[in-house]
Amino acid sequence: MRVIDSHVHFPADKIIDDGRGEPLPAKSSTDSGWEGTPLTGNEETEKMKQTGLSATTGKATILTGGSVPGAPSPADPWLRQEKEKWLRAWRFPKEETLSREEAKKRWLLEFERYPYLERVVFVTAGGNNFAAELAAAHPEHFLAYAHHDPLLPDAVERLEHAVKVQGLRGYKLLAPSIDRRIDDRSLYPLWETAQALEIPVLIHFGIMGGAGGVANHININPLSIHDVAKAFPHLSIIVPHFGCGYVFETLQLCWACPNVYIDTSGSNQWMRWMPYELNLEILFRKYRETIGAGRILFGSDSSWFPRGFTHAYLDEQLRAMIYVGYLESEIDTVLYGNAARLLKLS
Ligand SMILES: [Zn+2]
């Protein structure tokens, strides 16, 4: 067995790179295009980081899977209880706070611990610059995505710089944290650039965070990327967590758009509160029947230590694939082949 974990968050406070403190190097001395003033208020982003709330919408915006380091611990007893339930259900240890250097070392050790693990893709790492540093330091194991705010005035240039200069291999976005319709024409240059750079774009749709997360937003529904997927047929779009609650919509999207992929990452605990019975076996069967194993990518959504690489998710997903009849070759495609192809590893 060989595995590429296509969805990992390097432990960091900042989920989306707000451009702060990481201006693009000027192309020339006369280039003054970037003023360091994003369209969205940076103070708000900062505040959001500290409180887990968006100043404009009052919604929690950066909590993903209830496991973001630095995220505030929920005050509500029910929310705390749900978080504890999740930790207990997976027997996850208590989260440690680590320095970047220490976390990097710990990630490297995971490759010794799990010999089948060939590479991890850091979809966020607290900023494009550090993501690039990580990927460059250990190219045999680490890959990383750009993850800057798409509403930054220089978002397109940042993406080009991230891929061409910094060696990043994809672009990660959280649709419910973009306060503009994701199919807005003003974002088309970004999709055009990603398509030309031949990098996949990983976009989270559906509820953000565990219990207490964001459940409503203009971009909550995966179908909101439909027109973009149609307009940019050579752009590979990855929808994580099997569509995170939006199974019907994600299946429709995948059926309509052959350039849409899904990833399997996380505990997918949203399956618990769907209005109909759902489990990993059903999901693996449905997606295989609809789009085939060739558009399903394994991911774990691992982030903090000492949990590290969340092999429990892999174990569960592997079992589900075996029980619903995936061939060995299809399992290899999901665990390795699809990511290798999209990320041009072979
Ligand atoms: Zn994630």
C-alpha cells in the first residue's frame, strides 16, 4: 500500500493567509501595485482569528473540524460536550502546542512511523511563505498549497508567485469564508490563472467547523462553483469531505462537471446528523458509482500533535472501500494515483 495524504493542515493559528506580513516581493523598483491593503479589512481577519468570529457576519469563520490549534474552546456546555464526544470516539489525545520547527520534525517522524505514507499535502500552513519553506525543505515528503485570501487585490499575482516562484502545487480555499459569491465574475481571473498554471483548487463547501460551526453562507452549497467548473473545464476542482453534508449537491456537481473531484478527508462526523442514514460505505459506493474511483482522493485532514497522521481515518476508509468492493487497483488510485496525477508527481 502507498498513500498520499492530500489534505493536511500544518499546525498554525492562521488558516487562510490574509496577506499580512507577507507582501509579495516587488517585481521591480517601480512596481507599486501591492499596497498591502486587502479589500477585506485586515483588522477583522485578525479579530476573527482571536475570537473565531467574523466581525462582519458574526459567524465563526475559521473553525474546521473543531480541531484548529488556537481556536477558542467553546463556552457552551453542549458544544464542549460534542467536542469531547468526538475526541473520545476516536481516542484522540490532548492537543499540544508546538513551535513550527518542532511540528516540522514531528511530521517527518510520521513517515517513519507509517512507512506506507509517501507524501503529505499541506493545504494550509499559516501562510504561503511558510508553506513554501516546508515544501522546499523536504520535497520528498512535503507538498503544499497556496492558501491566501482570494479577495486580496493581488490574489492573482500571489497565486502566480506561489506556484512559479515558491513551488506550491495547488490552491486551498474555504468557500464559506469568502464574503462574495464564489462564481462572481471578479474572481474569474483567479480561476483562469489556476487553470493556466495547471494546479488543482481545493474548495471547502458545507458546514465549517464541528458543532457550533458555520452552517449558512452565500457559498455554503458546492453547486455554487458549478458555473466556474463549466467555464474552466481544464481546472481541477476538489471538493473535500465528500461534500460535507451536501451529498446530493456534490453528486450533481460531479455528474455535471468532469473536472470536479472529491476528497475523503476528516472524520466526516457530519454523517451523524444527516436526515437519512449515511456512512462511509454508502459514500464510497455512491461516489464510485457516479464518478468512478478516478476522481476520489484520500485525505485525512490531520493537523495537530500528538495525534499526527490520523491513521484511524485511513483504516476506516480502507475498510469501507474493501467492503463495498473496490478493486485493489481502485484503492491504489484513491490512496495514491489520483493525487499523484493531479499534483504531477509521476
Ligand atoms: Zn481541512
